[in-house]
Amino acid sequence: MKIKYELIIFWSDTDQSFIVEVPELPGCMADGETYQEAVQNVEIIIQEWIETAQALGRTVPEPKGRLLFA
């Protein structure tokens, strides 16, 4: 799967893992022991998020590319 959504990746001392958030898909996030594992996990979660939204008849946001934060 080709990821076109922005990913925010950071280390969590609390969880002792990398956390990946997908800001354009509310509640869509994953974790992993390594940076690469976290990204691989979020690819699966994004696909599941989209499939669930479609099954529920909800709109799936189009990727906007890079988001700007203050």
C-alpha cells in the first residue's frame, strides 16, 4: 500500500516505543519497538481504518499532503 497521508512519528518514554499518528484520520495510530516496525504497523492500521469507515458508510478523507502546524 502506498501511504499518502502525513505521519507524525515520535518516541514515547512512557510506552518505550515509537508512536505513529495519522492526523487526517481521527484516532488512527500505531506503535512499534523500532521506527520501521511502527511505520509498518501504521500501514496496516490505515488500511483497516479506511475499510471500517467504508463499511460504516463514512467519508474517507483524501490525503492533503503535508499539514502545517503552528
